[in-house]
Amino acid sequence: MTLFGLIGFTTPWLLLGLLALPILWIILRAVPPAPIRRMFPGVVLLLGLKDEEQVTDRTPWWLLLLRMLAVAAVIVGLSGPVLNPDNDTEAAGDGPLLVVMDASWASAADWRGRMIALDGLLAEAGRDARPVAVMRLTDPEQVQFLSADVLRTRLSGILPEPWQPSGDNIARAIELLPEDGFDTYWMSDALAREGREDLLTTLEARGRVTVFEAPRTLYALEPAQISEGNLLITARRLREGPEAEVVLAGHGKDPAGNPAVLTRNTLTFEAGMMESITEIALPAELRARIERFEIEGARSAGAVTLPDDSLRRREVALIAGATDREGLELLSPLHYLEKALEPTADLLDGALLDILPANPDVIILADVATLSPAEEEAVLEWLEKGGMLLRFAGPKLAASDISRDLEDPLMPVRLRAGGRTVGGAMSWGEPKALAPFTEESPFFGLEIPDDVTVNSQVMAQPDPTLAARVVAQLSDGTPLVTRKSVGQGQVVLFHVTANAEWSSLPLSGLFVQMLERLAVSSAAAQPEIEDMEGTVWQPIRVLDAFGRPREASTLPGVDGPDLVAAPLGPDLRPGVYQGEDRSLARNVVTIDMELTPMVWPERIPVEGIVQPQEKPLAGWLLAAAIALLLADVIASLALSGRLRGAVSAGIVLGALMLAPQHGQAQTAEDRAAIAAATEVVLAYVLTGDSRIDDLSEAGLRGLSDTLYFRTSVEPNPPVGVDLESDELAFYPMLYWPITADQPTPSREAYAKLNTYLRTGGMIVFDTRDADIAGFGAATPQGRKLQQLAAPLDIPPLEPVPEDHVLTRTFYLLQDFPGRYAGREVWVEAAPPDAELIEGMPFRDLNDNVTPVVIGGNDWAAAWAMDGNGNPLVPIGSGFTGERQREIAYRFGVNLVMHVLTGNYKSDQVHVPALLDRLGQ
């Protein structure tokens, strides 16, 4: 490209045509306009007349100028002018170009600017005919150089991830780099991290490296903390700068359940400071409604922090059997509980029936033996809805008959009568220590101090269910803490008092830790790995890279130790995770995370991505040339006196027709959508491998021809669909051939695929590897299928049973071969209650179409035909091979008939005909 200031030209040699304009001016100037012809009845009538209208013998200068401008506009327009071209001639090249993108949460804030810059890079590479590949370090894949124009159509599918590249990601990226030379444009997120130097060294060994970084300030939020009952939130910025203000918004749901901003505060970064701390005082009810805090306008997962139960102070009701022991505060049943819970919980006081309408999280009964029927009924109803009742023993409970012969609904076990000092209590000459907590106990992993001993306790009655309900015991095996479930809630009993009369447990830190493990209180500290052993946490909602919350119901659970210690990635996304009795948030930015700006070596050029966008001017100049020529026509007619009413109307009408139309013009996509909606069209997923895509098209064309000649289905020619940009709802079936190096769809594409599956569409996954996988070997296609299918909402699967409707929708089949034969084909599993009815040859499975069919027999190769109807791929040898191809066609017909008619063939009306065909 040749540059002239802010304008460049792709074919500058055409500008030489401007040299001919003076010659054209002379030619046009020498040619007079056509004379005006007038008919007169006789020459005699001219006598005495004077012609008032004078016609020059030369073309007016302004008309010549108009024509010169039109010709100049055509010449300049055809030379390919571009406004604001990329003038980095030093970085230009003619070899392959690799665009490396950190694509992390730190890149999301200015992702639109990055995409504009990337589009400009691809446009420049397209003009230079340079192949381009894109690699995201957050999810590195095999490098595949493609045409820049092809990549420009896929820009919408390139998105950041809500985590940052790990050392393993960068090491994997280095392994995937091709050995041949190429230039690199590295779109950095400006954060320093492990492995950057190694990757930079490797890229420099392949060719020139240029780094892009955004000048925009990067903001981040640390997880919120509780400090003296208020929320403490710390905001950070990556680099020092002048004084700046940001707005912190707390999002949640109002009492009506509608999303709303519940609190908004301003944080000020002092000049030169990189942190700003704010303290927010919110009522407990409002604090419990907060779902996330975010810096408004930051558009990054790092600028969002998610609260969990460590932020929400639980409401705990304390009720004691006797509270009027004046002057004996240390002997009060509630004293140690209040000291343990006050820093982390909101304590409620009052009568039991007055407290229950407030729906507390926990109710603690300290030495309360008997409840009234009304209280017992209300507590049971509260427990059924998920409450937790925590009971402590004491003299009153030991002396009562509660839960003696029959287990009380509000007690976890039956209690034994008798004891040394009071009825039902037991004392020893020497205190007993606690036994180590078992792996099944919620207290597993807690260290037991040597000075914690028990002097007395209420004893549990031996029972077949006792062992399963004991969660803590003494060194002699007698139960110390028991628990049982009641509906969605639970009842827990400490077999000692809540004060120090029967044990030293309330005097130790172990007491507070045990209450935390039972989720009675909420500790702001992050749980330790040992505390999370053996637990699985289900994601409730997760964040994308832009900080937007997303539903997580289809994501798998996460092991407890991984939730605490593993780095964020595809298997552990930032979000809120639910455990057995509490929730835990995993945020992008943690309190101990260091945000350090990347310092690039001086030899590496670093550019900002904020630059003017290239704008082609050819269309505008050619349109201006047409407008000038139209003006020339009108002016010429006016000068010659031929511009009259009808002619004028015709010129105006023609000008209106040439004007841009913004009405309902149909695009190619509209016409394709209409065609797909009016006729049956089979579709295949474009993989980016032209050989596989051509074979898929030929295969579906052969299957469409077979359907046309053998059934009443008359499909239109098959089409390839781009999962990122094409609408899928028009196609009843998608054939998806799996290749080891095809790109992973974006989240938007997966959303479309899940909608497609839930609304009756069918996807046929074909790994094309039955010739290898049939012998028990793992294949790259099989591993790629697992990766591609993981985000899809796929039901449980099973091999096609003998009575599945696919075996009889049109042909009676038991085998489903393609190019290969013998491998199992998987479909949606039958419901557990599907039973074979006597007198019928198959189960009653009249439900929905299976959303997926998975196999590896390479069906497209068996179906493929050329334009003359001849097979393209040889199958086997001789008659056996052609028979296999015929069965493959029949399976394809059954597939299409199944997706179009559902389980129509499962209706009992077809039983007589099927029995006759089966010879029964």
C-alpha cells in the first residue's frame, strides 16, 4: 500500500490516469455543444426577428469542471483509497502472522477496542495475502493459519475468559507453536505472570514480535470483608496515576424479586495511590440480598466481587431453659454462645413463637427439655423448610423423660436414663478426652486441644441408627455430638452443656470452630484445604469475562480442595458454589493476589490499540462520480433546451431509483433462511477443514437424493452452518463430523446449540474413528468430542437398544454402519419406567426425539455421491461393501424420518404390521 498522509492506495498506479485529465479538458473544450434545431413555416417569417437566446460555441467551463471531477472520482476510486491506513511499514511482512491474545478477564474491559484493532490487522493482512492464525492463551489450541478474510468472519466467536493464563496454559501454547517462521502480534492484558518470558523467547525465535497493550486503567475488586459489622471493600488499579473516582454498585434483588442496584458508593483513588478502601454500613436484611459488587463501567470479571455466606451474617436465635441466675454470668447457659457468635452472627432474643416468624437461620436451645405442642409443631414446620435446630444438654434435659422410650422428633437420638449425680447424666473419676474426628464427620480435620475434656454428659440409647448419627465422640466411644435430618433441615445435639459446667469445650477455640463447621456462624476467613476434604460443591452462578452473571445449573460439581486451592480455569469458573450447608464464592481477584504490570524488554515494540479505524473510500468516490455524471446529464439537457416536463419527471424518478434504499431488501441470509424454513434442508457443521466439509456436503447430498427417490421427503440441497453466526432452528438435523483440530465454539454458539437441542433438534456426532476406536484405542477425535460436548445439555445416553424407534422408523434395522461397521451407536437412554408390555414386540417409548446420536462409523463417507449419483468413497469390496453402503443409506433414511416424525412408529397402531414384518 502506498501512503499519502492519512490516505493510502492499494493500487496507486491507477492514479496515473489523472495525468490524462488536461488532455480530456482540451478535447471537451474544442467540441461545441450540439446546435438547437427549430422548424419554421417559412424563411420569410424570420425577417425582422431578433434571436434573444444566444448559444455559445464552446462547452461552459463549469460543465467541463463537473465532468473532470467525475472522471477524477472514478480514477481515484478504482485506485483503492483507504482512510487511516496502517502505516507501520516496519512491522509489515509477507509471511504468516500469528495473533497471540491473553484473552483474560483483564482484557475484557476494552475487548471491543481489541476486536477493532484485530479487524484492522486482519484487513491489512488480507491486502498483503498473509495467512493468519489466532491463539488465546487462556485456552490454547492447535495453530491453524487461514485466510485473513475467513478469520474476519469469525471475530464474533473470539471471546475472553474469566481467568488468566496459567503456567500450564503457556507451556501448552509453546508446545503448539509451529516450527516454521512467522511474525507475532501479541495482544497483552498488561499483567505480569509466570511463563511470559519463555513464550516471548520462543516467539522471537520464529520471527518479529509486536506487543499491543491498552492505555486504559485496569481496576479490580478484592472480596468484601466484615469489619465491626460493616462491609469493607478494597479496590485496586494496576498503575499509579492522578486522582480518580469510581462508582461501586451493589446489585441484588429487591423485596419483589426484581434485579436492582441496592447500594451505590464512590471510591476515590488518591494521586499516586493504587488502592482505595471503603466501608459500607448496611442492614442485615439488605446485606443478605447483595449478589455482587462491581465497579460501574469496568466491564471485567476482575472488577466484580461475589459475596457468600462468609459475608452474610446469619441470624441465630438463642433460647435458654433458665436465664435468671443473677450475678452468675459465667454460669449462664448462653454466655459462651454469645461470645462465640457475636462477631459473626446477628443474635435474636425472645420467645420461641415470636422468633419463628422472622425465619432465623439457626435456633439454639440451651438445656431446654420440653416444648409446647404449638412450639413443637411450629419448629417442625420450620425445620422442614431448611432450618437448623442446635440443642445443648444440661441438668433439665438430663432429668426429663424426653426421647426415652420413643425418639422425639426434635431430638437426633434416644437418651438413656440414669447417672451418678442427676438422672440421665454420667460422671467419671477422671475426665474423658475427645476422640479424633472421623472422615464422615463435619468436624474432620479440626485439631483437638489436649486440655479439652468432658466431665459429664447425657448418654445416647444404643440403636441401629446411632452409629450413622454420631459426628463426634469421646475417647471411650460414647457420643458427644449427634445429628439427624428433618426434611430439608437438621437437628444437632451436643451431649454436654453450653457452659463450662460439664466440659471445658466452651472455653476452647475448638468450640467456635465446631459451630462454624455446623454453619451456625459465618467466618470471613477462607476455609483450609483440610476442611474441604471429601466435599463436592455445586456452582449456582458463575461470571463470564465481562463480569456478567451466568446460570451454572448444567456445570458439574467441584471438589472442595480444588475450590479452595486450584487456579481458575474451564473446570473452575469464578462464581458462587453451594455446599451441604453453606455457600462459598470463588472470585477472580483474591486478597493475596498481586497485580503487577508487565515490563517488556526495550527491544520489543509496544503499541496502543486505540487507533483510527481503517475506512475504504472507493465506494464513496464511485458514488460521487455517478452523482456528478447524473448532474452533467441534467445540465447538458438544460443547456440544449430539452429539459421539459416529462423528461424532468423521468430524470427525478431515475435519481430516486439510484438513491440508497433502506427498505425491506432481502439479503442472502434472508433468502437462505426462507428456503430452509419452507423446505426440509439437511445441514452439516463447518469444521474449517475443506476436505471434511466437502465430504459432509457430498454425504448429505447423497442422503437427500436417497430420501427424494425412496420417501415422500424432498429435501433441498444441504448447507453448511457456521455455529457462530448462522441460525440453527431451520434445520431438523445437524451432521457434525469431529476433527481433532477444529475450533471450540464460543459460549454464544453453545447457547444456540443447547436451545436447538431443547427445542427438538438432533445433532449427529460422527468421530469417524470406528476403524481404530473399535479395537479399544483412544483417539484424538474421541477426546475432542468429549471437549466439544461437555458444555452441551446432553441427557444420559445408552447404546441403541434393539427396540429403539430408530430401528424401524422406515426400514427394519439392527446395524447402523457407515464407511466402517461394528461400533456401537449411542442415543438418549430410555426412561427407567419403560417396560415391555405383553403382546408387543417393543417397549412403549412414545416420547421425544433423541437430541443426539453419537457414533464413529463415518456415515457421510458412505452416503457421499457426486453430481451424477456415483459413490465417492469405496466401501469394503464387492457385494459386501455395496450391501454395507445400502444399510448406511437406510440408517440415514431412518434418522431423518425419526427427527421428522418423532416416535410415531412406537404407536400401537403399527404393531400388527410390524409383527407381520418380523414374522411373529
